[in-house]
Amino acid sequence: MGGAVQWLEAGASGVARVTLSNPGKLNAIDIGMWRELRALFKRLQSLNADAAPRAVIVCGAGGQFASGGDIVEFANFRFDEEALHDFHENTVAPALQSLLDCDIPMLAQIDGACIGGGLEIAACCDIRVCGESSRFGAPIAKLGFPMAPGELERLSKVFAATVLREMLLEARLFHAHEALRVGAVHAVVADADVASTTLQRAERIAALSPQAARINKRTLRQIAAGGPTATERRAHFGYADSAEHREGIAAFIDKRPPRFQRA
Amino acid sequence: MGGAVQWLEAGASGVARVTLSNPGKLNAIDIGMWRELRALFKRLQSLNADAAPRAVIVCGAGGQFASGGDIVEFANFRFDEEALHDFHENTVAPALQSLLDCDIPMLAQIDGACIGGGLEIAACCDIRVCGESSRFGAPIAKLGFPMAPGELERLSKVFAATVLREMLLEARLFHAHEALRVGAVHAVVADADVASTTLQRAERIAALSPQAARINKRTLRQIAAGGPTATERRAHFGYADSAEHREGIAAFIDKRPPRFQRA
Amino acid sequence: MGGAVQWLEAGASGVARVTLSNPGKLNAIDIGMWRELRALFKRLQSLNADAAPRAVIVCGAGGQFASGGDIVEFANFRFDEEALHDFHENTVAPALQSLLDCDIPMLAQIDGACIGGGLEIAACCDIRVCGESSRFGAPIAKLGFPMAPGELERLSKVFAATVLREMLLEARLFHAHEALRVGAVHAVVADADVASTTLQRAERIAALSPQAARINKRTLRQIAAGGPTATERRAHFGYADSAEHREGIAAFIDKRPPRFQRA
């Protein structure tokens, strides 16, 4: 039947949830799931700020994040150059891009395996929390193929090139504390605490200024693309007279917590 | 009254000192201080190599490095787009740039809080030494505003983008050992030893070839700007017949310490 | 007489070995050795994939990796601008470039000192394994000279700019665990185990798909150069119908180890 991308609308806290699910296959990301991810994050980015969640947790069903592609689909397209190109460039790459283009803060709740396509999705999130037994990698050199350029470019924003060489050339899986040492995850907690820690961090983000978060994510994207243009630098300061800016400064002066309320 | 940037001329060792001071405000950097910093480091860079200090320590008065902007000034300009743009692009950015354009080695002696504008100044130094109780961050999402593009670009030379996402989206303060783990500081020492350790490292630098330091800083700036041009690569080797180069090689061959004396 | 670059052809495992040797000088890299390295790696890259080794270990003779340039040669060229430029840009830079342009996986087996030119060579390898007593640095500020632009650019792919400032401005040597903390080496092992650990990792790489390794190294080089062009992205997928790709996928489906045999 194939896997699915499940969506849970944000409640009062403003934290929504995306669940990768492909039972019995460690949530391998199949073609349908890549398409669902693309549509979902495009929709999220198109939402009015008031209607949008303030943070999105991306997780996997059944105690695993996600592991690679769906191998049963491989015979259908991997050995044909056109079809292979189409899969990586027109299915996977645009899905990852839709996550990167979404200015809502995203947290990866990483239980268990975070491999291949799962690793690529986690690398598009802003915050990565994993458990002691989590494993990271893309051991595709065992499968006789290299990583597609667009996917490797994405990983190179989260892993240093020195680490990617080790990961790909040795087909090496990294343990949680190795991932922390090389800066690829933000926190390692007990396996039982991954969900609660991620939720806590998401709620913390959701209580802060959504406007600040959106603009910060946009600026970081501009920097990654070579630095903001003069026009972008000028446009940046459009927030000057906004309600959130006034509330944040007022709360600080009044020595009270700010209230960045949803409309 | 406002804060001040205090300057202590280099003595025999060649180590000068800049002290950020804004009593009762954790040395918050006000507009006057940003202007003083800009003028100071422009002057330092314009000095003849013989007259220039060989290393500059940047520190804060009263056991704190520096913490953010001066909130009492905020109401004057933050809610007006023109004035806000002018503050970030024409006051803060050129001050930071004057530090970056100065080829004298700079060390940040980080006692206590290193927040917001203070963090930005520290990020323009070459070496950062902090104490066990130091804290790093820019929790402006609580104040309802994002980081200005030029300032975020500067921080992204010292903090990985993955770390900046955590710092800004969560308004998170980093402890000293977290700052060390992510590579943002070079050493964490006991609070009581921050000043002496920084001075020791400054004196070590001051005893080495000032010419080598200046050219290395210039080359690193060229690399950060996309790599030295062909002309810059050619000009690099102008040091070939210099006294410092001859002294360094001679001392090595003679198995004695080099003497890179001031004129 | 000068040093030499020794070459040991790959045996059945597919792992070849390059040994830097300059007895009594900690394997200092002299001009002849830079030229040999350039010729050697150009030859390796030109080999047909079937004839090429699957991994190359770079090591030093006599329990040291390599330490700087050969000081007795320095008086011949360092104080003449033309000759100095020629040495760095036409001797050292092309040698390092020939390592970078070679798509065979390379591992640095780092015993003891890894300094100056030795550090630059190690930085061109994909994997760096060192011993507890290994030391890393380029303390040339003691010798009165800066690092050449091309060499500093190379190091900046392996060491963060923050670390290079510390290394160069302080003429600081890094211990093995500091090198690990800053991500410059992939593993620190007991001194007695450096050779065996490096060999083990080389053999692991040699048993994986050579095609995947070559393409991954090429893509990482394209990313470092600003990202693959549209033509390069398209050409990437030429491996679709290859024997190694088919074998890797087939082995995975059959739940058996893949056999990427040499012709």
C-alpha cells in the first residue's frame, strides 16, 4: 500500500506534528510520501502567519524516525538514467526544498534510525533532538550508488564535508554522541525522553515571537545563498512598527513575560 | 551619560586593551559606544606597523563582557523603519566592520555575560577566552525582533548555522562548555583566570612576527570573501626579503628564539 | 640527498600506500617530494577504474607523519620574491591540487608530528586517523612568515577559520584530542594502533563500491566549488545502469554482502 505522511493540526500551544509512517519498513520514504511532504510544506508556507502553526515537530511512527528509500520501488526506476534523474531531481529535491523554504520553525524528533532519506529530512529541520540509541548515516556505498548532488548539498549544511566523507566513503553509521560531537544534532537524551524534550523545545519556540522566527529563518536562507541583497537588507527592517516588536520591547521594559498572541 | 569605550595604550609587551564600560547595565553597547569602537579600530588599522600594538585585548568592565544594546535608547528609534535601518546598517554594522578590517590580532577576554551586541563584538575577535560562568546568546525573540542581516552574517563566521538556529529560534543562552563544544570559544577557564589566561595568550602572540599575523588575518579575510584574487595572491609574497622573515629563518637555523623587535 | 615519496602497489585488498620519507628531518617535504607527490596523484587519477587502487593510505616513515618544509632549502629561495612565489604557487599548490583532484579515497595514517606541509597533505586526504601523541600545527609565525593563500584555503576546508586563527596567530600546536574536538581528525587511537586502524578503515572502504566513492568525491568537490552545474547534475546519474549499482541493489534485496569485484 505504501507509506503516509500524517498531519496533526496545532492545538492551543501552536505546535503541529508531521509523522512519517511506513509500517514494517522503518518508515522508509516512498515516492508518495515525498510528494505528500512537498505539498504539505508548501501549504504551510502559504498560510497566513495567524493561521500557521508556530512550530512543527517532524517525527516517525513506531519508535523510528525514518530509514532510506523504499527498496521495493527501486527496481522500477533506479536502473534507468532518465527515471533515476527524475526521482532525485523532481521528486526528492523539491520535497526537501519545500521544507527549506518554509519559515515556520521545525524540530526533528529523532527516535531510532535516521538514515538516508530520513537523514535528509531531519537535515532540513532547524532543531534535531535524538535518543541515546539513534543512528545516523547513508550507507548507500553498500548499494553501489552515490548520493545525489542536491541531497548531498543539503546534508553539507548540517554535516561538515570532513564528516560526510567519513559517512559516505566508509558507509558509516554515527552513534548519537558522535552526531552531537560533530554538531549534527542539538541534544541527545534518553530514548524515553526524545518526544517530551522535543515537545518542550517546540513549545518554548511557540511562545516566542513568530515574526522574529520567520525573519531569522529567511535571513539564514539568504546568507546560505551568498548573503542578502541590498534590497533584502532594506526590506528586513519592515518589522519596525509591528505589534510583536512593540509588545516584546514593552514587556522587557515592564519586566513581564511578552505575550505574542495568536489572532 | 551613556557608556564608554576605554583605551589603554600598549606597554613594553605590545598588548593594548579596549574596555567596554556601561556601569549598571552589564556594559550594554549604546550608540555612542558603537561610534567610539568604529573610530578606534579604524585608527588602529591606520597606524604604521611599528607604532601599532601587537595584540589588543577586548574586555568589559566590572566582571562582565557586554550585554545587548541599551534598552533606554530603544524607544527613540526601534519603531521607526528608517531610524531602525540606520541604527543597524549605519551604526552597528560599520563598527563591527572596523574590527574585522583591523589586522592586529584581537583577543576577547570574556567574563560573565556575552550577549547580543557583546556577542557580535566578541565574534569579531580572533581568539575568545571565557570563564566557567560565561553565557552566550542573543535572546531577542523575546523582544519580538530578529537579528539584523549584517550582524547575523558576522555571527555565522563563528557559529555554525545549526547553532544559530538553536540560539535564535529558542532564544537560548549557551553555557561556556557548550560554546566550547560548538567551537565558538577557544578556551574555558576558571572565572578567576580569564584575565590572566587572555593576557598570557596575547603576550605570546605579541612576541611572534607581527607581519605574519597581519598577512594571515588579511588572507583569512580574502578567503572569507570568496578567495584571494590573482593580484592578491601575487602581492602576498612581498614579505620575501623582509627583516622579520630573515630573522625568523635565521633564529630557527641558529636554534635560538627569534626577536621581532619594535622599531 | 633529499627525501622521497615511496609507493607501494595495492595487493588483493586494493589498498595502496604512499610513504613520505626524509630521514632525520621528521619527513620534511622538500621540493623533490612535492614534485613526486604531484606526479604520483596525477598518475593515480588517470588510471582506469579497474587498474586503480580502491583506497590509498598516506603515511610517514619512522613513526612520524611529516613536519614542515626542508629548512636547508629555504636560504635558496625564501628571500627572493619571485622564487618564493614560484615555490608556493608552482610547486606546493599543484601538488596539493593533484591530491584533491584524485577521486580515489585517501586516508592519512598520522603518527607523531603532522606539521606545516605535512598538515597540508593530511588535509587533502578524506580520512585522518591519528595517535594520542600526534601534534598538529603550522608554527610559522615563529619563522616570521605567513601561510601562503592556496595552502590556507586548503586548510580552511578541514579546520574552521576560528581554529586557523588560533593555530596561526599563536603558532599553537594542537594535541590529538583537540584536533578531534575541532573536527580535524576522524579518530584518535593509541599510538600503537594508528597503522592497524587506518588499514582496517581503508580495507572497509576498498570493499565498498569504488564507483560510489569516486562520484561522491567528485560531487563534494563540485559543492566546494560553489555547487554542481546543471550539466554536472545531469551527468551524475550516468551510473544508473552500471554493474556496481545493479550488484549493490541485488545484494541488498537478496540480504547478502555485495561483491564489487576488480576486473
